[in-house]
Amino acid sequence: MKPALIAFAAVAVVGVVLLFVMGQKSARSARAQNPEVRDLQPLTAHLYRDAISVAKCTTITKSYFGGRPPLSPHYAWPTRNGRPLSFLACIDCSELPRSADLD
């Protein structure tokens, strides 16, 4: 995978996180200034679920970003408009933390 694409994806993720955090702060200040602003957290609490977060670690794992997929040479990689699709990541699900609420 091209380093520029990885850098772009990292910048995009950081941008989304910053927008979310800034949105949370402005929503809190809007509620403080205007008590008529409705708090949606109690209404949407049933929609929240546990999630898996990705973090850099110093131990060796079977999961990785970029590179080549661990496939048989006989596997036909998917294409679009005659070009192979990019391989983004290999996530070994056996390395993910266990959670009773997570399917």
C-alpha cells in the first residue's frame, strides 16, 4: 500500500475524532446556555454497543495494516474496473479481546 494512502487514512481518522470531540464540547455548551436543548443520550443509550479499538502495540501479533493478504496463490483477488482493490488490513480475530456483549 502506498505510504501516501496510509498517511491520508491516518489524517482522516484523526480529523473525524477531532470533529467528534469538538462537537461534544459544543453540544455541552449549547445545553448549558439553552436548557431547552434536548439531551439525546438517554434516548439513544440502547443503540450503543461495545466496540473494538485499534491501538499500536509493541508485541508481535498476526494482525497488520497494508502489505499483502495471507491468501492462497490460487485465490482470485477482487477487482473493480479491471484494477485490483486495495488490501487494507489483516485482523486476526483470535487476538481480539473477549466481551460477552460483543458478537
